[in-house]
Amino acid sequence: MDFNSILWSGASLGGLGLLFGAGLAFASQKFAVEVDPRAVQILDALPGANCGGCGYPGCGGFANAVLAGEAPINGCPVGGPECVQSIAEIMGMEASDSVKMIARVLCNGTSDVCQDKYEYSGVKDCLAATQLAGGPKSCAFGCMGLGTCERVCPFDAIHVNDKGVAVVDEDKCTACNKCIEACPKDVIGLVPHSQLVVVDCNNQERGGHVKKNCGVACIACGICERSCPFDAVHVENLVAKIDYDKCTECMICAEKCPTKAIWADFEARKTAVVIDDKCIGCTLCKRVCPVDAIEGEVKSVHKVDPEKCIGCSACEAKCPKDAIEMR
Amino acid sequence: MENASILIIVVSAILVNNFVLSRFLGICPFLGVSKQVETAFGMGMAVTFVMTLAGIITYFVWHALLVPLGLEFLKTIAFILVIASLVQFVEIVLQKISPTLYSALGVFLPLITTNCAVLGLALLNIQYDFNLIQTIVHSISAAIGFSLAIVLFAGIREKLVLSDVPTPFEGFPIALVTASLMAIAFLGFSGLV
């Protein structure tokens, strides 16, 4: 190989490269397309997982759909409230209250409180097990823990625990509905993420029959219904149902429930506190309190008895002077 | 192949020497974007577009630049350069001129940059010593062959999703088995030309 061919190689390839480079540079100038800067901003605000949960091809598709006004700004099921907030700012819209929902397995019937009626050794699949006399669990409505939901979850957010009941990881769940569709027992439901009181039972049988099978099931006794000060719990189809819009998370039902089928996060229970400077002694709060936890005479500063207070926040909503805070 | 007639080139490129099923070129998009017939068709069209243009331009690069200068050994790198810039150029122009087509082709356009079927076509064209007309016909036919294979395959895969496949074979394994069966089927055309 002589020196000339090296020279020619370099020159021709370099020339080609230069030619194409110049052509591309020219083309990108000449054919520049103006992109809406908001599209880039929205894309930055999105999680960028390209999961397709919104129904559009990737986050870019969703960003364009939001710009075109086709998709709602809270259309991203993964992003959460901060994501909605930033998209709302970019689009100059008000962020509507989107309540983040999560899936929840409405069953507490772990293997120690709810026995199996026969030993199942077939395919580890809930649908298959249901074909065999309704599944091995003595309760016909409970979670069998064979993990069908675990396998359909795209976010690794639901797992069967060592006691044979599936549990949802609240942080990972995006409420994509996949497990709810897959569950043959319909024991998974959507509940608001912030909800602190949930009926963890799905059993729609009569009390005596239920009690034989499971120690923590709802027996439809109606105590919760009668004790709820806000008309938020009702026994429907022999199982208690909480109306999440009406529920103030006072947790009375969970306290009264004889079988503890109603779960409540007592740790997160709040207490009303009167801000002395603002209270004008109107007695409105005293009258609205369902448990008589507020004391005080007219025109004097009221006091909340923290022992009695159930944290229902009814007084906070009623106070005309914003003198009550939930802590 | 030097003086092959147009008809023989067409039949050969589409059926007998099908780029995917007989030459095993462009396997990546063949497996990657063949889950739905619609997207597979989009990919086929994008490849057709780029292959035809690449065939023509590499013809001129070869006959007007590399052969006169005695630089035949540079063909691989020169053709890669041509294809890569061409795809970029087509993408930029399409975005401006026809946003509809651009969004329809979407992600497939940049994917073609690294598609060995395009490079293989350019190299085969000079290997067979085609003239310009033959080059164009061969390019279009090869691309049609690719589109045919990928659309047929996508049709089968759409059915496969619904069928009862043994667990170890789910997904890619059964797709590969299907692809090999299709290749064997296309082997039946081998006596045609």
C-alpha cells in the first residue's frame, strides 16, 4: 500500500463526512421544526418510566396529548400529586384534586385465623384453585395467597406474605387495576391512599357461618353502622362498607368492631387542639362534637379533652374562626 | 446475476433470497417490532423508504467515488456513513414536510440507522454488479421482502399471544421457533430462480 492510497482514503472519507455533515447541518437549519417548549417541560416533569399506564405511547406521547388538550393533566397514574402540580403550572391550569388511589387486599384471613378446608397441591394459581370447590380456603371470599396478583403486577407492588395473604406495597402501587382484574375472588379493591380506616373483609355470608371459618371476618352485626357519627359505614350484602367521602377517620367503628375486621391506623389518629387566641367561645364546636370531648362556656376559650377526642375533625370544619387545628 | 432480468431480481429478492428469512439480515427489527401488524407495517414502509434511497446513493458513491479512486476496500465504512446520514436527513426532512408520516413512522426511523439489512443491501448491489435500474428494482424488492416477512410474522405473533403456549416457551422462545418455521417454509421457494 502506497502513501497515495492512504491519502485518498482519508480525503474521500473525510470529504464524504464533511459533505454529509454540512448537508445535515443545513437541513436541520432549513427544516427546523418549532417545538412547543412546554412539551419539553412537561416531559421533564413526568416520571419518564414510559410505562404506558396513561394509555399513550410513552411519556412523550402523553406530554403531546396534554398539550393538545386530549389528555387530562392528572392522566399520569404514576406521577402522583407533585407531578400533577408541576404540569398544572406549566399549562397554567388549576390542579384538580386527584385523590391518589391504591389497591388493597380486603382480607385479613391469614393462615392462623382462617383454616384451609382441604390441602391444595395443584397449580399455584388462584384461578386454577378456584375451579376446585371454590379454592382451598374455608372462607369462600378470602385471599388464597397463590400469587396470581403478584405475577400480573407490573410494578412489583403486591406480594403474598408468609401467612398466605397478599399485601400491597403502598409506595409502589399505582392503582393500575391489573391485580383487581386478575383476582378471581374479587378481594382486591381500590381505596384512597390516605384512607386510615378500611374494612379488611369481603365475606358476604351470615354471621354464624362466617365465624366458624374465620376469626377476623365481618359478621355483619351492624355495630359499626350504629356507632358511626357520620353515617359513613353501612352493611351491604352482609359486609360493612365505608363511604370514603363521608368517613372522617374518627376510627370509632374500628374500636367498636367485635371481630376487628375494620382496620384503622390508630398511630396516625389526630387530636383537635384549640388555638386560644382565635377562639371566641361560640360553642359551635362543642355542639358538633360526637363524643363530647370539647368543654367550655359561652364567650370563654374552649378546651379539647385529648382522652376523649377521636380526631374526626368535625369541629375543625365547623369552627368559623379557624381556631381548631388537627395535630 | 450480472444480466439478470428485472422479473428474476424481483422474485429472487422477495421470495427466494428473502432478506430476513433466507439471508438472515435485519433480525433485530424483525423480532423487536413485530408484536402488532400495524407497527410491523410501519417499520416495513420505513425500511422500504430508506433502502431505496440508500441503494441509489450508495450506487453513486461506489461508481463515482470509490471505484475511480481505487478505494474499493472502504466500501463498508463509506456505506455506513451514507446510511447513517441518510436516515438522519430523512428524519429531519420528514418532520418538516410531513409530520403525519413522521409520527406514523415514529421511533422506527432512527432504528433503521443500525439495521444491517440496509447495509447488506448496499453491499449485495455492488457484489452482483447491478446497473442503476437493477439496483433500484433490487432495493425496492428486498424491502418488500422484508416488509412481507415482518408483517406475516407479526400476524402470527398476534395469534400466539392468545394461544396456550407452554410456560417455558412464552414470549421470545416461541417467536424464535415461529421464525425458524417461517424460514423453512420460505426455503420451499428455493427452486424458483
